[in-house]
Amino acid sequence: MKYHEAANFLFDLRRFALRPGTAVTAALMDHLGNPQTAYDCVQIAGSNGKGSTARMLSQTLQEAGLDVGLYTSPHLDFVGERIQVNGRSLSKAALTEFAETIEPYVTDRAADGEAPTFFETLTGLALWEFGRQDVDVAVLEVGIGGRLDATSVVDPVASAVTSVTLEHTDVLGDTIEEIARDKAQVAPADRPLVTGATGAAREAIRGEVGDVVLVGTPDAGAEAGIDVGVSYGGREGLEGLVEITGPDWAVDTRLSLLGAHQSTNAGIAATLARQVADVDEATIARGLRNAHWPGRFEVLNREPLVVLDGAHNPGACEALTDTLDSFDYDALHVVIGVMTDKDHHSIAASLTAADHVTTCRPDRDRAEDQDVLARAFEQETDATVEARSDVRAAVDAVIADAEEGDAVLVAGSLYTVAEARTRWTRPVVPETVDSLPEADAALARTDVTEAGAWRMRGKAVHRLLGARVRPRQAQYLKEELLSLGGECAISGLNDQDEENLDVLMMGTLAQFKRLSEKLEGQPYGLASLAEEIRAGAGIGLEPVEADYPWTGDRTAVMGILNVTPDSFHDGGAFADPADAVARAEAMVEAGADIVDVGGESTRPGAEPVSAEAELDRVRPVIEAIADLDAWVSIDTRKAAVARAALDAGADMLNDVSGLADPEMRLVAAEYDVPVVVMHSIDAPVVPGKAVHYDDVVDDVIDELTERVLLAEQAGLDRSQILVDPGLGFGKAAAESFALLDRLDELHGLGCPVLVGHSQKSMFDRVDREAGDRLHATVAATALAAERGADVVRVHDVAENRAAVDVAQAAADTRRPDAN
């Protein structure tokens, strides 16, 4: 079974209507061997905040060193986002294997009218995958209610109800009390239920469950019996200040998830973490701060302020406006699209602060018509209201019209947010295909059917651009490219309402230019694709004006200066500051543009060192070489070390952990310096740890997309964010070579690309053992430069400088003015 066949099989289960009850899910799990009994499960129910709480809890448990599964819904781009292990989404290979495993069972059950629904099957997939991955804990966001939800097939060790509002009254009951009692059924057998519910909902839960931990703010009063107090200290930058106080513990931290309501969610997550594992206060603080939840009060621009939030009911919209009030702005522009089953008038009434509202319709069958939604806002607000059919076009137009001091809010549904978010997260990836085997591989990565791939393989030896788009956009692209003499291969997924499709556009540069012109002014988000296609094809790009070593056509050389006793290649050779300074001077003389100073080894099995010890190693060296005719980079995973190194004279940051320290991106933005963001599963590398990639290049690009966005949200420009694919970090040798070969595809992120391959074990694949990898490194440097690397990071500067210069000389001959 191919991936597109497996996905189509699962999506087709949506024809079975949602039904309450766990019997069918329990039968499915029994068929799968009940993998959910092999690990601890936590259920989180609630009307609002359950997804944010689940993310905060899973991140906290990961910080504690546990392997954690996370199951949430819905997804923004790919169904695999709903099922994550240690922050990585479900692979296509796993989904395919699961579909193959259950297809006979589901077919037999369907004949009896008892086939599992889409949500029941995804729940089974999540629990099955968590068992395969041998997680310690699975954190499950409840779908609807609690008692009859599919996730209630598990026997939880801890549970929570975040909040309760009127919702799904046809299933859960007509009153707050009825709904609260239903949700309270997720309570664990031998631990208290944790809740942030208030008022009648809280009292109903207390009446239903004997043992309850109440989480709330001090203003709830002592008579409420608050067990864990939370206090929101307002916003500082793009983080919220939060204090959590338990009976014998306290946490003072910051949250990337803004808003007073998130302090309650954080208190619930912290309480659950302490129930599940032995987690200290420092770990809780770091876990809560590192919990990022796309589309939940996500600030994506500063001037004007642009906020994305999937608030989809009146309560969520009220919390959203309260959080927005912490920002200073002039006019408020709202872009909103909702589903047909939502309370349009109540949502509109909660957004009366809007000066201008643009209603739109997400590309979903269940989405409300933009004109119908506009009427609700005309009746409930004094805002100027207009309707546009296309989410992305509405967002682009509103941002273009807003003044720098205004605010733009995109809300109403996560589907609306998902389409708007493509403005910042959808890379159009250039691919180089020079042979039929390469064409076959590119078409396979796009999940094209076998028949379609056979028809198109000859046309795919061409200039290619890959992207993920809505089904309607995919069909338009195919029609327009065919009319221009090009071609567009589309994923074999059926026309799924909730899933984006991979496309592979094939054409000449002229055809892509004409395609982008034809897309201008088109609906359904096609106009926004025009600019992205031009960028992906390199049409009309303006040169970066910043004066960095990697700007222009020349590949910069970064020399590695390890001032450690235990680095894998030259550990101990330059531990003495005098030796390190002499080495730096020699590298600059040999042609290094950047000297990268590192005080902690990330070799496999390396022991971490304290920030103080790391600083003792790097600070005197940086101070001594700051005046050399080269940039100085600090290679560190710790924000405290980064800050001190910048104060000592460093010019940029190199973070092999990919911004794992929540403060790192803020330090880079505060000092307005470039930062290298590396893709790494673990740093230091964990010896022998197997990591699965569906396609290592595509997966690295997808995972780097979110890390780049974090740096951008902190205030950095993409010209300052260098992406490093992390050769050797959680990659087998073949995967590292694939990344090297397809390095140019990383430019789809719109960032400079750095590659670090020097003396690495990947060269064992060509029979070069440690100590005999110089020539292989130099060869790889020439390949990297030819494939568009902006920076190469190497130990041996002179030899690799020569390789870069030869590659540049060859490239120069292709210029019209070449001598």
C-alpha cells in the first residue's frame, strides 16, 4: 500500500458520522493487542485550553527526560501533526503500515455496520504508534466531552478538565452542569482530577468526582478552595509572566502562550506533570516556557502587529481580546472565518473592539459563507465590514492596508488560521532533476500515483518547484501549467476536505514567470502563490542589502575553533587560550570569513558542561580575537553563554540545538545578530539512536520551518537566520549525503544555508576513517558550494577555502561577462 492509498483509506472513514461511546474504539484496540496498556496515559478534556495544556504538559515531561506521545486535533497542514512523539509528527510510513494492518478488520466491521469512524481510527493509530515508539507517557486531548469520547478507552493515570462552556449540546447536554459532569468522567481511578473550571461547572465537577485539585487565580477567593494558585503578571515582550504556587512547590516562569487564561492552563499542566513524574520546579519552568502551540495567539509580525488565534467560540474570543488588550495599537483589523455550527452572533459580539472586519470562507465544506458571517458582524458591531471569499487574499490585503501602528487579528477557526499561516510557513522548494531516476524519486516524494508518475517522468527532467497547497489550488495550477506547456504532478490523495496536497510543478523559467503573472488577482489563495513561485524559481529577487560574510555570490568559510578537551576531531589541541588565539589567526590568514568558537562538545556521548565552565573556556579567546579581520561566532546551546560571548565581542550565534533554550532567539533579537539554527534530534548526539525520516530533506525542511518562524517572531529577519541541516545529528550516513546532494532545496525556506560536514563519520560510507577524512571533506565542500551553500563550516580552512574558490571560479564562467 502506498501512502496516498493509506491516507485515502483513513480519510474515507469520515463518511461514518461521529458517534458517542467507546465500544468500537475498544474493539479496535483489542484487535491491535491493546498497546495503550504498556504506558501511562493522561487525558485532558475541556471546552477551551485543552490543546494548549496538552502541549505544555508534553513539553514539560520531555524536559524531564521522558519519551512522550501527544495526541491533539485538528491539524493545520498534515494529519500526522495530530500524533507526535517527542515533538516529531507521525511519519507517512507509520500511517501506511497502520492502514495496512487494520484494513481487513475495518472492512469486516463495515460489512456489519460497525466500522470505526475517522476520529476513532486516528485515536487507535495514536495509541498504536505510542506503543511502537515505546513512550513513557501519552498525553491525549479529548475530542468531545469525556465519558463517551474515543480517548476514554484508556485508563488514565492523571486527567484534567480545563474549562467548561456550552458546546456540543446535542451530545453533552443543554446546561453547563450537564456538560461539566460529562467531562468529569475522564477522572483517574486513584488520583485527583485537576480542573480550572469555575462557577457552576466547578461545583458540578466537585459533585461528580470525589477528589479534585482546583487550579485558579487568587481572586477566586479562599472559599473556593483553590489548591494550586496561578498569577499572571502581564506580558513582557512576547512572553507572559506566570507564577504557580502549590502546597509545597512553586514555579516562576514565562510562557510563549500569551494571556491570563494560559496561566491557568500552565497551572493545570504543572500539576499534572507532578502527578505523572518526579519533576522539579526548574524543569517545569523550562518546559512551560518551551511549549509553542502554532495558531494560538501567535504573533507573526510587529509593524503592524499580526496575531493568529484559532478562537472559535465566544469564550475563546473573549480571552483573545483580553490578551490583545495588552498590546498598544491604533486600529484593529479582524480577518475571520468560522464553521457553520458556531454561534456567529456571539462571536461577533465578543469582538466589538474591531474597527474593520473582513469575513472570509476557509476552503472547507463546513465553512460558513463569508456574506452570512458579514451580516452577523454588521448587526453586532460598529465596525466597517467587508466580505472576501479567500482567506489568504483577505490577510494579504488587510496587512497591506494596515498602518504600522495597527493590529491585524486572524481568528474564528483553526482552518482559517491554517490558510493564513501559509504566508509565513509554506516554502516553495526548488528541485534539480537531471535524469529519469531523479525524476522518479521526486515524483515518489510527491506521492503521485504509479500511473501518473509513468506519464510525467520524462517531463520532470526539468526545473521543478514543490509545494503543499489546497486541492482547489492544485487543480488550478495543473490546468494553468498545462496551458503554458508545463506540467504539474499532484499527490494521489483524493480531494480531501481537510488535507493539503503535495504538488510538483514542472516548467521552464519563462513558464513559471508567466504562471505567476496569471495567478495575480485570482481567488482561492492563488494570488499569494504567485509571489512564492517567483521566489522559489528565483525570479526577480532583490539582493540582500545586509553586509554579512555570506551575502553576495561567494560561499563563506567558517573555521571551527574547539576550545574543549573532548571534541571529536581536535579535542584538547586548542584548550589553552594562547593556542586557540594562534589557531584563529592562522585560520583567518588562510581565508576564514568566520571563526566559530565552541566550548562544549556535541560529539556522541559527550557530557554537558555548565554555563560557567563553558564561559571560562570561550570568553578569553573571543576577547582576544574580536579584532581579527573576520567575524567571530559563538557555538553554544545556552543563552547565558551566548549573551556573555556577544558582550565579549562575538558577532553571531551558532546553536546546534535549534533554539532549544527558550531565551536564545530573544538574545539574538536583542543584540540584532545572525543566528544559525540547526536541525538536530539530539545535541549531543545519542549513540545508536535510530531516527525515521519519510524523506530526510523534506522532513528537515518541514521541521526547520517552525524553528525559523520562532526566530522570526522574536524580531529577526530571515537574512539573519541561517539554517543548518545538521549532517550527522540524528541522520545516518546516507541521509547526510542526501542532504548534501539536495542542499539547494533548503533555500526554499528563504534563509541562508550553512552546512557542517567537516571530518564527520558520514565519510565512513566512502571508506574514510577518523583521521583520514580531509580529502573527503574538501570534496564535500566543493559539492556544497556548487549546490548553493552560503557558509561551509570546516576544521581545515586552507584546503576548503581552495575548494570553495574553485567552485566559484567555475560558476563565474557561466556569467555573460565572464572572461
